[in-house]
Amino acid sequence: MKGSMFATRTCQALLVLFTLLFLFPAANTQAQPDGEGLFKSQCAQCHSVGENKVIGPGLKNIHTRKNQEWLVKWIKNSQSLIKAGDEYAIKIYEEANKTVMPAFALSDEEIISILDYVKAEGEKAATTAVKGPVGAGETADAEPGFPWVLLIVILTLLIIFVALGKVKTSLERLVRSRQGLPELEPVTTTRATKNWVRSNKKLIAVLFVVGSVWGSIKGWDALAGIGISQDYAPEQPIKFSHKLHAGQNGISCVYCHSGALKSRHANIPSVNVCMNCHKYVQEGPVYGKTEIAKIYAALDYDPNTQQYGPDQKPVQWIRIHNLPDLAYFNHAQHYVVGKQECQTCHGPVQEMDVVKQFSPLTMGWCIECHRQTEVSMDGNGYYTELHEKLKEKYGEEARMTVEKIGGLECARCHY
């Protein structure tokens, strides 16, 4: 009987191990951009990997239409190419009845993984069409990335499970034979399953709870990450180092982003602002003349004759920080009135060669900032009358945070 109980407990332990292996695959697998997953979540609503048109055209053989660099720019911000006068971009736009493709906050690696997936699917379909169905003596090509190790582990566990079941049955027969008891009648699979469920309710409950918790955590993580582009650092058309300009040279942020002084927008400076210095500084300490020459090319400027030509065009900077349209944010209100430093939201830009989105810019992050940040009221005429009323309400020594002046009211940001 002890042997029978041992076999039963062993089976249960193996079942738990099998479930955990299934739910929590190898943790040491290094995460790589999932081209298929990204395509299905970002692209499949409008495109197919084949030739069929959905909302936009089918993407089969897209890698043959334009080079990878162009495709990355197109996916990140198609409108920038259209506004720049790119002939192929305009052609696609007009063929799609001027349906605007949204910009995507994806890294170059993620976009390339999507393109690789589309290319692989196209080649797979072409191979299938040429070879036809797999016949006798032929083997189908293994799907890339299939977890063979996990499959072998699962099969091994199943074999052990069946073997232990046989051992358990043999032990039960042996015990009954020695005790002089009649042999039990064969039990049908359905009956055996019901008996197992009745006798293992606690185990089933534990597995159900583990699966539910795991699914909830994964689901929450997936939902919480939608629309968050923290650490997004795209490669810009001109390699501009904030570390060199704002850090080493000490140029004020508002010298270039002057809109932060009077507008809700900080604005991207025009290349005319760059020329205030680079009309004279024609070579940099890192890239030499290469990147500065791109400024001259945009202005059709000849540094030798110091003359501007007629073929001027804007620099197609890639936007990094992008709040949803439903949220209102005013740079002047925060920088001039609130006396906040640019680094509060943008991080240590004076240390960045390539600027990235430093903060998550989520609603929760903004609210926490409004709860913790004290308002600079002394000597700030904007708050003179309001300060007296707040002191009457909260007392002389109270911390006057943004929250206390209505910083958590919905209509402040969503109106």
C-alpha cells in the first residue's frame, strides 16, 4: 500500500512540475524582438503578409520595393516622408486614397524584426507553392525557433507519468493478491478521470489559482505597456549631441527650444538657429564636417561663398516625446510659471549624445509629480493673490504642492 501511495504522490508531483514548465518556460531565454507578435499587434489590422489588400496593401516582397533604411523611416513616420516630397511615399499615399498611416514608436530593431517576419512568410509561401504538399519520404522544414528542448521534456514527463501509472496498478494488484482480495474490475478511462478529479480537488484548485495569477500578471503587464515609449531613442537624420551643446558648451535649452518660453510647444528649432553658430563653426570635435554639412545641405548653403541657394528643404527630425491628443501640456506654464527645469521631464539631456525618452510620461507619473512638487510662489507675481488664499485654507506652514492649486483636477489636462 505504501508503494501505491508513493506512486500516486510521485504522479501528482510530476503533474505539478509539468504544469509549471508549461506556464513558465525557460527563464534564461534572451528576449528578442518578436517580429510575428509585433506584426499581429501593430500591423495586422491594416495589412496582410501576402498580396491581399486589407485597409492598406499586402506586404509580400516589401523588402524588394525599397531598401531597409527607407522602410524604417516610412513605418516610423510616413507623413514626414510625404511632406519631404518623397515620390514613392506620395505614390503610396495617393494609391491608398490618402489614408494616413499612423506613426509608430518602435525601435529600428523592432521594425526590422517585423520586416524579417514578413519576408520569411513570403518565402515560406513561395516554397510551399513550388514544392507542393509534403509527400511520402519527405520532411517539412522545421519552424524557426521551435522549443524542441521543452517538447522533449514534456514527452519525457508523459512517458514517466504513464510508466508510474503502470507501476501503481501492478502494486495494487500485488497487495490485493497477498491479502487474498479479489482483483478489481477494470475501470474505464472516464471513470478513472472522475475518480482522479474527486481525489485531487486541492491540487486542481492550486493549479487553477497558479494559472489564473500567472495569466493576470501577464495580461496586466501587456496592457500597462501599451503606448509607453520610455527609452525610445531613434536615430536622427543629423547626429546632434546634446552632451556637446548643452553639456560641454553650456548652451541653454531655450536658446534652441524658444517656444518653451511663451508657448505650450517647445518647438524644434529651424536650421537657421543652427547657423547662428555653424556659419562660423564648420567642423565638430566628433564627426568633423560630416554632420554640419547636412545642415548646409538643408539650407542649400555654400560655406565657401556664404551664399544660400534656392533648393532649401526641412530636416526630417523624428519626434521622440509624444503625448496622446487627449492630454494638454503647456511648456511655458511649467518652465516659466512653475519654474521647472527641462530635466524634470526630459532627464539629464546634458549628458545624452543621443536623446531618448527618459520618463514614462504616463498619467500616473504626472499625477505623482503634481502631488510631490512644491509650487514656487515667493516672488512669483502669478501666484500672489492665490498664495494668500491658500495660506488661509491650509495654514502658513503647509507645503503648497501643485495638487493644492488644482493640479489633480481632470479638466486641467483633459478639457
